[in-house]
Amino acid sequence: MSKNTRMATVAWLLAAVYYFYQYTLRSSPAVMIPELSEAFGLSALGIASMVGLFYYGYSPFSLVAGVALDRLGTRKVIPFGAVAVGLGALMFATGNHAIGSAGRLLQGAGGVFALVGAVYIASKHFPATRAATLIGATQMFGMAGGSAGQFAVGPMISGGVSWHTYWIAMGFAGLAIGAVLWLMLPKDDVPKTEGKWLKSTGAAMKIVFSNPQSILCGIIAGLLFIPTTIFDMVWGVRFLQDAHGMDYGTAVLRSASVPFGWIIGCPLLGFISDRIGRRKPVIFGGATVLLLCLVYILFGRPGIVPPFVPGLTAGIASGAAMLTYTVIKEANPPHLSGTATGAINFINFTFSALLGPVFAWFLTRTATDTSQLEHSNYQVAFLPLLFGVALAILLTFKLKETGSAIRKT
């Protein structure tokens, strides 16, 4: 392994660890909604809306992150994102509604630099034939954090660790990660832009957003991510408690099986895609399996299949969403890989930002008592998830194949 490859590998691993940390913070509120409701003086629906503010910071700053990486490189950008996440966690720990909401926004704004940065490093420093595998492995780190945010944090909270202590500790962890990133990330050789920085940035955005394939990738990713970002990571634990009468500990473990499935599915589906040299069949297959799993989770009879299989399979299958990050990179000029990644992240998580409150509103409208929701309430409120995934399957037919098998012909 050459020196440059070793440095690139270290840089990617550091960004991936930062992504793990960020995703832990993103998912952990799901296991402490009662504690947060009491601390902030809000209902469970109010906490869900407050937690969803993460995506209002994450989505727009995806564009900032992508352009900044293309213009400045990793060392001048990624560490500051980690510091922002740490500060956001400390603000959330105050228990003040206004400060906590601002902190949740800051967590999202800073957190986006992890994924976009890791994908940028993978795209710039490694062969195109390994792109889907590396991008899938990046998401594996993220979903490992998502799983830890439920699987590990849930027992901590139920075991007596206060939510306040948890967020303070995670805040200082973010500051430490930022310092390590600053010390360890190598300097990038980035092209110097002669004046008119805003004009060149606008030109890059225009190239990416005027490409219909970019828009398709963003929509498909958004529709495939929502079952995880909204249904599982916000409502998953409470759904299992309300709809199936599970105790808290069991519900946490079942809910955590979805992001655990991503840990398997993201690198596995990326590897399969690279191996066969095609993207579309893997996206189509993963989305189809995800749809079947969601139908069973919402409407199936418990006990037909083993307890953890539906969530785990749904997580593995929805890992196909990360292949759209490879497609958008391959469908746009190589020197705009950061901007392209930022664009798909922007479109993707705009869905979560806008639709999170909508699903919470649906639950409110369908329930007579929001303190004790029933199975039927969740079925009605989250039925649109099924139509969304079905739409993603149909839109996959409109994607142009960008895999190596096509490029060689």
C-alpha cells in the first residue's frame, strides 16, 4: 500500500468514525422520549418535532458541505463540523426549549460534514470500481452509530444514566473528535479558484442540479431513507410499545435491529453492485424487499416470522439507498463529487425535514388520545411510507445505469 493510499485510508476512517458519532446523536432521542418530554415540558409529539429539527440543519448544510469540500478540502472543513455537533449537544443538554432546539439544528448542520466528507474522500482517493463498496462501508459506520444510539443508549438510560449527563458527555466527545480530525487529516491538493468564488460555486450547483439523474437519485434516496429516519429512529420504540404492548427494553432491541441491518446491508449491497458492475438491479431489489418488510411490520400478524427478522431484513434491504450516492457521483463530473454528494444529501434529508412533522400530525389526527396510540393509528399514519417506497421502485427504471459493466461496453 502506497503512502498516499495509507493517508487516504486513515482520512476516510476518521471521517467514518465522526459519522458514527453523529448518527448516535441523531438516533438516541428515540430511547429517551419520556425523559425529554418531562425535561422540556413537551408532549411526545412535541419532542418528535423538536428532534426532527436535526434535519432542518442537516439538509441545507449538505449543499454548503459539498461545495466547501470541493473548494477547500477536508482538513479545513470536516473538523469544524464535528465541533459544531459537540456544541449542539451541549446546548441540547440545557433542557431549555429554545436553546435545545437551536442545539438540535446545530447538530444537523455540523453532522452533515461527516457523511459528505467521507464520501468525498472515498470518491477522490480510491478507484471507481470500489466506490459503491466504500460508500456502503461509510454508511455502515453511520448506521452502527444509529444502532448504538438505541441498542446501547437505551439500557444506559433505563439503568439510571440521566439524559442530561448523556448529552453533556457526547458534547465533549464531539469537541474531542474535532480536535483529532484537525490534527490527523492530511491537507488536500484542491484547485485554486481565481476570484468570483460565488459565481464558480453557482456554476457547479447548476451543473449538478440541472442533471435529471441528480434529482432522481435524491428523490429515490429520500423515499428509501424515510422508513429509517422517521418511522424507526423517531417512532420505532413507541410504535412497538403502543401497537404490540412490548416493554421498553424489548422495544429498544427490536427497533435497533433496523439500523443494525444497515450495518450489514450497506457494504454488502455496495460490494454486490461493484462486483456485477451495475447499480439499478441492486437498488430495485433492495427497495422491493424493503416494501415487503414494511407491509409486514405495519399490517402483518406478529409471530409469523421470528421477532428480529422483519426489522433486520428491512435495514439490510434499505441499504440500497446508499447506491444512489454512487450513481450521482458517477453521473456528474469527477471534480464535482463533493457538490454532487451535497446535492443528494440536500434532497434526501429535505424529505425527512419536511415529512417528519407531517407524520406526527397524521398520528395526532388519527388518535383520540395521543398519550396512548393504538396499532391502527400507526397503520393509517405511516401507510404513505408504502406508497413512497413503491414510487422509488418505479423511479429506479428512469435511472441511467452508471456501473462499470456499462462503462466498459
